[in-house]
Amino acid sequence: QLKRQHINPDSAKEQQSLFELDADGVLAQAARLRRQLATEVDDKDPQRSATTKRRQWRAYQELTEQLTDVADGVVAAGLRLGGKPGKALREAYENLHIAVEHAYPGPDGEPDRAVLDGILNAGLTPTVDTDYARWRPLHWILAVPDVMERGGFDAVIGNPPFLGGTKISGALGPNMRDWISHVLSNGQGGGRADLVGYFLLRAMSLLTGQGNIGLIATNTVAQGDTREVGLDRVVADGFTIVRAIQSRSWPATSANLEYAAVWGTRGLVAAQVTRVADDMPVKRISTLLEPIGRIEGHPIRLAENQAVSFEGCKPYGAGFVLEPEESAAWIEADPMNAEVLFPYLNGEDLNSRSDASPSRWVIDLNNRPENAARHYSLPYQRILEQVKPERARKSKAVREASWWLFFRARPAMRKAIAGLDNVLVMAQTSNTLQPMLVQTEQVFSQKIIVFASNSPSLQAVLSSSVHYLWARKYSSSLRKDLSYTPSDSFLTLPRPEPTERLNEIGRTLDTERREIMLRRDLGLTKLYNLVNDPSIADSADADVARMREIHVELDQVVMDAYDWGDVPLEHGFHTYRQMLRWTVSPTARVEILDRLLEENHRRAASQGEAPPPVDTEDVAADE
């Protein structure tokens, strides 16, 4: 990178340069100085005295100053463009090459730093408000040349800072997010991975061939895009996980978060060496930070599941939301307002209210142009006064969107459910993970997962332990709650063919559960807290006993639909990923997950290339 003045030397043009600094020679001298600095201070020895070491440190800084300047230029030239490959990046590095020649023309030339300083200022100045007036790159080959000349570190230990993938742009700038993604992961993950995934990649790149890593991270390191960018990639490159904690609560009460821990090595680990996953000895550990089952690999998105599951709408602005009384008053004032005012169902209402009804309303102008929106005077005025100024303070993507409309209106979802009176919906963040059948004449929030179906058979499958275990394994989490991701949990789920028995048990669950909830004024969460509570005996609560009975029957019907009736389910109170639940036994769980993955791979092989995720539009939302 230093010699070619390019972040990706393989793509740099072959070109003659007047810049003739001997990078290898400088680094060799710097490594010798670093080794001398590393010796113990001894003021009795003139070669190791504090005075000598200060002199050596100054000599080291002077020696590497020019290379540091060029290295900063390599970062600055690409960082301004987010490291995105293409014509603009090629031209930026060609300009850097010229700028370096002008700044360091050789013994007979007159130095001119104007162009190089311009590149440094433009590239290293943050594009968002930060604590830094200018980024200060860390160049490992210059910071620790003695370590890098021997191949890297023997171990990297740390606790990387947490920053969610969709928050990186807001905190560091969109160009920094793109730079990290392109430079460290070749753009894999589309910039959606959390920062910890990129720290893992960097740690791996700094190791010797036998080096070790020990990192404490957020539990997202083993989930979704972050897992794919980080752990999946380093394991594919030869890293072996030897010990792991998948998810635990941070021990200090001052922090309400879940952490994970990963220990591993680039060195060869014999097959007979025991690994440890959550304090249990196992044969091997997957990138999900749990024991590897009989079937290896990750699930693949299935074309058969496309255009079925969707995330709900994202209004983006508190001014869109109304209390029912205000909505009713607006309709009374002008009946035409009823065309743009709707009940607004979010995850909390779905799971907490006994009838799963929304407690608030929302203004939905649904793709109307602004001149048409003005005809609804009260709704338009509210959005103008409250939403427009709120969005003006947000990211570029939000600022440039039509402020009177939902930021994410989900037209594909609306089209998919247009002909249905009722649809299945589920709270996106919840440990209950139970779908409910609700009316379509309402707006579903982004915290609602919408299934474009009212099939009792699908409701049965989605309400089963089979679906719960699959989603629990492959979705991400928010603290201890499951955070359902359609692209990871539904698009990959190999569903059984509908059967009449599935329809019957789906209708039974919906009818009897709805009656219990209304009669006892219980929402889904409170009802299933009772169902999953081992202290409540069947004899003590007939409704709880009946719900457990229905789920045992439902799970068996679902397994029969897969033709997997040979698996003993052995229902009871079992813990998986820290959640105690009335569900199938651990032995059945392992077998079910293995068979699902095997079936997923079989169907994926028959379909060819996997389809894209359900939604990719939120990557550059309000970060």
C-alpha cells in the first residue's frame, strides 16, 4: 500500500514514481529501534537509559514521519469516497500518486505539499459531528513494525466498542461506514454489520499463522449480517473457535445488555481436543457460538417463501401518530380525513392487548403528491409543523425523502395483502413469537411482521416449536428478546405442504386462545408467560393446561406434515438460549434443527440461486 500508494495495491496501475523513499529499509530500521525501545530501562546502562530511549523514540518518529504522511494520504484518498471500487477511486489514487511526487520530489526538486494537504484535509475531516476535528489513522506496519515483520501478533485480546450497523453512518459518517465495509469485508453485508464484526476481521488480519483471539463482544457477533461478515468469514479463512459464550447478561447492574465471548486460533486444533460452548464440552462450535449439529452450514433463502413476509411501515416522525380521540375529532371536522387516518398497530399493542387491537391512530397519505396531501388540512398541517422539522435534523436519506409521506411505506406489502380481509401478524421483537390473525384495514408499524396470508395452516406452522426454534437460532436478538428477521427466519424456513389437519389445529388454536384472552383480559405475552411458567401446574389452571395441550397437538401435527412423526417430542419446560419455555425436549430440538437445515439445503439445491432478502431499503435509513 505504501509503495503503490493505494489501499488495494493489486488494483493500482504500474507507474514510474519520482518518490523513491526506501520503504523496506525504513521499516527495517524502525523495527530495530522498536526492539531497542522494548528492552527494560536501566539507567546504569547507557544503551538502555531513559535518556537513550527518549532519543530513540524521537529518532523512530522522525524516521517514520514521511511514511506516515504517505500512509495517511492512502487512507484519505479512499476514505472520502468510502473505498468504493470504480473510476472515481482509481482517479483519486492517481491524483495521490502525483501529490506525493510533488510533496517529496527528491533531492533536486522543490517540495510542494498543496495537493497532498488538500487530499489529507478532504479525506480525514469527518463528514458528521464527532469528537475529532480530523481522523488520525493507525497504521500497524508503522506503529509496530517489529511485530508485523515477524508476521503479526501472537494474540489479540479486547472488548471492541459496540455500534450497530445502521448507526455507523450517523456516528462516523456514511463514507466511514462504506470504507470499513469495502476495505475490511470487500463490501460483504452491504454495511449492515455491527462494528464488532469488522473489529474481528481486523484482529484476524493482524495474527501470525498460529495466533489467537479472545474477544468480548455484543451477542450480535453471532447473529445475522454481523455473523456473516465477521465469524463466518474468519472461520472460512481457517479460524477455529475453541470456546464461546453465546449470550449472557452483563454482570454489572449499571449496564442492561447481553454480551458474547469468543476464543479461537488460526493454528491447527486436533479433532480430539474438546471445545467449550457455554461451559459445556462439545466436539465443535459453529459461528452461531453453539455446538455444531449433524448438518453443517447456514440456511439459504428459498424462492418459495418470497413475497410472503414483510416488515411493517416506518412513518419516521412522531407527528404522524394520533390518539383515537383526536382522530375522531378530525373526522368529525372533515369526513374526508377518514381517507388518510387509520388504526396503527404496533408490537406492544399486539402482544399486550387482549383483543390485539391498536391503541393509537396514524396519518397515512400513502404516496399522494404534496398538492393532493394539502387537501387534508388538519393532517397535513400536523405533519408540516411536527414531522418536517424533525426530519430536517436527520440523515441525508431522511432529509431528502418526501416529508409528508411514510419514510418506508412498504408498497410491496400493501400490494401483497390488498385482497385479504385478515392477515397473520407477529411482533418483531418478542420472546412470545406467536402470530395473530387481524384485520387488514389498519396500518402495521415497522415493529410488526406481516405475513400475506390468512391460512390456518400457515398459522399452525408459525405457532409451532419448529418455527420458534428455527427463528430463535437464526434471528438476532435485542437484549434477551428475539428480534425476528424475515430474511433469516422466514425466507429460509422450509415449510411443509398445507394439510387439513394443519388447518384444523390452526383454527383451534386461534379460536380457543382468542376466547381465553378476551375472557381473562390477557394479552399474548401475559398468557404465554403463564403457559411457560413451570410453577403453574395443569391442575391449578385449566386454561393454561388447555393451551399446553393445544401446542403439544399442534407440534405433532406440524411434524407429521413434514413426515417426521418418528421424532419423540417429549414436551416439557426446557431452556434454549436462556429462555425457559413449554416446548420440545433438547434431543428433539437438535434433531428438528438438523432436519430443517438438511431440508433447506435440499430445496435450495433444487432452486438454484437464492433469492434476495425481503427488504434492503433500510440500510441507509436514519443512521
